[in-house]
Amino acid sequence: MEDHYQIGIKFRKRHHGNDGLTISTSNNGNNGINNYSYAPNMVQYLISRTGWDPTQGPEGTIPCSSDNICIIRMGSTNLSVDSVMLMFSGINALIQALLLTTIGSLADYGNNSQNILFVVTIVSCAAQIAFLAFNESASSYWGVPMLIMLILQVSYGASLVFYWAIFPQLAINDPKVRAAKRSTVISEEDYTVIESFSRNHISTISTAWSNIGFFVISIFNIIVGNALALRYSTSWDNVPTYSNSIYSAMCGAYWLLCAIPWFIVQKKRPGPPLPRNANYFTYGWKTLGTALKEYRRLPQTFVFLLAYFLLFDAVQSMNAVTQVLTYTITDYDGLMQTYLSLVQAVCSIIGCFLFLHVQKRFHLSTKTMLQISTGFSALMPIWCCVGIGSSTIGFRTEAEIWVYNAWFGIFTAPFYAYSQTLMSELIPIGRENMFFSLFGIVSKIAQFIGPAIISAVTEATRNTRTGFVLCAITAVLPLVVIAFINMEKAEVRLKVYEEQERRKSQQAMLGGGNGFLDRDTDDDMLNSEGENEVLYIPPITGEVGTNSSIAPSSNNTNNYQKSVDGYNNLGYGF
């Protein structure tokens, strides 16, 4: 197999004429860095220039400093800048949830996925580059750059969902997986584990390459930042704040550069046409309703969605609070943000490959790896809670900011890869976009609720650090919820679902009716044998065959010994 590398993107030549692409998250040009660094840094700086320090004098008399809370006037209300930024983060997530509900499931039909992905990529790139128009004087109309940032982040979030849905397709079309599928010596349970390893491999390698691209754009921005320091005859940490707008434009151009090869070489896999009498603007909402109704047929999938809601709420709320505090502690220094991003990128690369090595070395399941990532990630908000009562530790110093970014990279970056992989293992074939759309909507709702609550708490207490308490709680709870997910039962339920959908389609083609297939629940197809569920499938009218059964294969990868050359010595290693 021949690998070709481009900056921030990895192409893999597929066998059997099926050219695929291992996306190292080329969807964001490998630089989600701008969503969490330069654009919000610049916007928060512009807002704070119109505020005042309430601890130093009457309203509007003393400009804000990095040591105390900053207040601005919005209409007839005084609000802290921190709570405004947290509120914006929540509103941004809510808009993304509404948008993804409308367009997310359309990706299953025709060329909608590719077309929507192309549009949101261009829009987000343009919004990032547009920040060149905003310098320090834009503080008098800070609502405009905030609106541009909203467009940037909403379109960026939409692109992620459509790329997530590609991972299962890449795994199924991997040459090793296809060879295992065709093999007469590979059992069904062996094939399940081989495909699981492939999904983990693609997702983790993609996340790692995403952070390599993260690293590359950080280096570019450091070069630009030091060039600006020479231009203004100053040190790197005293570069004008307008540098944030320049870095934003760099990120937009870099994403565009990385996206072009993807849109040129991606394999065209159009879905079926939109169902008759379906409306493009309402179909997504109807599909969401359909997906939510599947909780009885796919209970383990929805248990994970609950856990993911808590997990994503913890991670995004933690990001929101630490970002707001970091901007003020570092005095809105764009180049400092770049160095911090560089540390996080390097540690994320190390973390992804470290977790992948540990998983392969000890044959651990996706679920176990996600729990390990979640457990270590939960330690950080717990530590930050110390800062509520202490003025010296608990995310109070620049040293702790460096440690946080390194810790996040090593232990939290793998969370993104393993949560996507586990979700893909809990989705029936043919419903990837529908459920990944639901997956994305759950994340956006979590991203809305967390910052919204923290914003309200911050406004009430005038202490942003109180938000760490919510982050700590929502980081610990998923460990309990994930423990209740039974992957063996989930596997049987997925086979039940896929078989039912296949038979419904076949029955429709035969033009007959079958009351069994019209039921909303598959409980009568499942019989309990000990702790496992076994599926008994009667033949439908017009189908030749006898009753068959599906029992769960062992989803515990500890049962399978992987040799150096390949899985079970058959050459299917990852």
C-alpha cells in the first residue's frame, strides 16, 4: 500500500480501484485552532476596550485591566465581558444545533453531503479571512466581528458533522476489511473486531494528522508573529493585538489550501434520491424525530448519546471557561496563544499515538480507551476548582495554562477520536449520516447548555471560576454512564435493526404485507439466553430459507490475539 503525504492531509491509495482518502481532518484544514484562539481572542479584546473596571471607580471611568472583571453596557443592562463571551458560545451552539437538524440528515441522499460540505467550507474560510478588516478601531462596532465569528464557527461546526459521517465508509472500504469480508476463513465475530480496529485506526490517525496540521499552521503563525515583532521593533509578546486578525486570515487560507485536494480526489458515493413528497427544509426535523424513536430498538446507542452529552458538555464548558481566563491572563497576546496551541498540538499528536499504541499493545476495546481518556480529562477541572478559593493556584498562573494545554493534548484529544469511533460502532449500516447528525446535534445542545449555565453563574457571582464546578461534575458522571453500555447487546440490536430494514425493503419490493415487519419494536425478535440476547428471524413471504438466529460475537478484543504480521496471523492487522 502506497502512502502519499501532503501538508496537513494524508492520502492513501486503495486497492481494487476504490480510491479512498484517510482524512486527517482536512475538513478544518487541521486548524480548529482559530475557533478557540485568534477570532474569539480578538472579539473579546474589542469588547473589553469599551468596558470599565467596577472595582476601581464609577461606571465608565476606569478602563478594564487583566486583574479584575470587566463590565460593559448592553442596552439597559451591565454585563461582564466573560459572561458575554460564554453566552455567545452557548448561542453559537444553539444555532448550530438548529442548522444541523435542518441539513444534517440530507447528507444521506444524493450528492447533498458533498455539496453542503463544499459550501460550509468556503463560507468558513471566507469568514476567517474577513477578520483582516478588524483592527483596534473596530471596538466601536464590535458586534460586526462577533457576527463574522458566529458565521465562522457555525459553518466550521457543520463541516465537522459531515466529515464524521465519512469515517464508517472509509473503514468498510479499507482493503483489509474488504478482504476479511470476502474471506471464507474469517468468522463473523472476527470480522467485527477487524472492522472495529480499522475504525479506531482511521479515526485516531486522522486526529493525529489533524494535530500535525495544527502544528504546521502554528509554526507559520509563529514565523509571521516574529516578523511582526521585527517590523514594530518590539518583543514577540508585545506585538499589536491586530496580529490576531492576521493569524485568523492565515488559518482560513490554510484550511482552503488543504480542502482543495480533498474535494478534487474524494470518491463520489452519492446516496439514494430524497424520498418522494419530502421537503428539504422539514425532512431533517422529521428524520430527527425518527432517530429519537429508535431508542427502543437501539437502547445502547442512546445510553452512549447520554454519556456523550455529559462528556462534550464538560470538555466544551472547560474550553470556554479556560479560554476566557487565558485571554485576560495573557493580556490578549495572539502569539502567546500560538505557542500554547503549538504545545497542545504536539501533545495531542503524542496522546493520539500513545493511546493507539496502548490499545493495540493490550488489546483494549474502544469503550475502555474512551473511559481512560475521560478519567484523566476529569482531573483537570477538579484541580481548577481549587482556584475558586485560592489566589495562587487553580488556573491562576501562566505556568498552569501551559500545563493545561499539554494535559488537554495528551489525554483529551484522544476523546474526540474514540467517541467518534464508539458512536460509529453503535450505528446501523446505512444510517450513518442520520445518527451522526443526531450525534452532532447532541454535542451542540451540550455546548449550548453548559456555557449558558456557566454564563448565568458567572453573572450572579462575578466569578468566572465557579464554572469549573459544573465542568468537574459533568466530567465525572460519564464514567458511570459509559460503564452501563453493553457492547455485546448493542451488536445484536444493530443486527436486528439492519435485518429488519433489509426485510422491509425486500417486502416493499415484493409488494406484500407483513405485520411482523411493521412493528415499532424488535423485542419479540430477541430471546434472552443468560446475559446475552439472541435474535430469531423468521423468513418473510417470498423468501426462501429457514429460521435463522444471530448471537452476539465477543466484542471484547482481549479474546483475540494479534500477531506482529496481522490479526490472527491472517494478515488483517492494524
